[in-house]
Amino acid sequence: MEILSTILTAILVAVVSAIGIYLNRNDKARAIALTLDLLAKDAVIAAEKLSAAKVMDGKTQALKARDILEREMHQLGFTDVQLEQISNAIEHAWAELKSNGTLDEYKKGE
């Protein structure tokens, strides 16, 4: 009976530990997603402001916004964010800011 109790205790500790790791990963993923969403908009606006001062095509603007967002995420300690996630966040933010008219404020020559 004592051996069974020891085995069950060991299994319970392993399960609780695994659940804790799983929840921690989900919290981190949620934090990354929220942070990407917030900072992507700022990166897009920064790139748009830079393009008003310099001549930049859309691809260069997108690369600049991606670089800004990647640097900001690393500064916040999110070093394992994939480039695809960053690019998707930039594209989403650009579409959202364009559709709601925010980017119109930063157009060149206007």
C-alpha cells in the first residue's frame, strides 16, 4: 500500500508540474499576442511617419515596421517571437489603421 501511495504521489506531482508548464506557456502566448497587437500599430505609425520624411515604397515601410516591432519585442524580453508572427501582426495593424483612416494623417505631401 505504501508503494502505491508513493507511486500515486509521484504521478500527481508530475501531472501538476505538467499542467503548470502548460498554463505558463499559454499565458506567455497570450501575452505575446496582446503585446504584438499593441506594438504593431505603433510600429506601423512610426514607419508611416518615417516615410513622410523620406521616400519609401510600401515594401520598405513594411520592413521598417517589422524591424521596429521585432526590436521592441526583444527589449520587452519576448525573444522567441517568430518573424512570421511579427509580419502577420504588422499586416493586420496596417490594414486596420488604413481602414479606420489613421494612416491618412501621415500621407506624404498632404
